[in-house]
Amino acid sequence: TIDSIAFMKMDDRLVRFFKDRYKTTGMKVYNGSHQDIALSLNTSREVISRLLKQMERKKMVKLSRNRLDYSPLFDGN
């Protein structure tokens, strides 16, 4: 955890957050707010919102209100 905070870029940490969540829960959908993710990653909601919007443009996630589908991260793998 300390290594990821110190050495990984926030966008990489966000992808890792979803992949770790999938490994532990088997779910490819996150039901919660951007603020919840920000608290988990020790950053601001604004940073998470901006990164998620970028990921949505790259078709890595599908955003909706209090629901985030990150299954595209696993498509083809």
C-alpha cells in the first residue's frame, strides 16, 4: 500500500483499485460515489472524477449515478 501511494500514478492506482476489488469480490460493478473511491485511495473526489471521465472516454469504464461498470477493463483478458 505504501509503495502504491509513493510510486504509482493515480490513474494506475485507480485501475489497480478496480482489479483488486474484482479479485476480492468477483464483481465488475462498483456501487458507490466518486467520493467513496477517493477516500479509499486517499485523494480528492475531484481527482477521481477527472480520471474516471478520462477512463470513460477511453471506454475503460461506464459511468452512471452511484454506479460504475469497470468490466471493460477485463474484456478480452
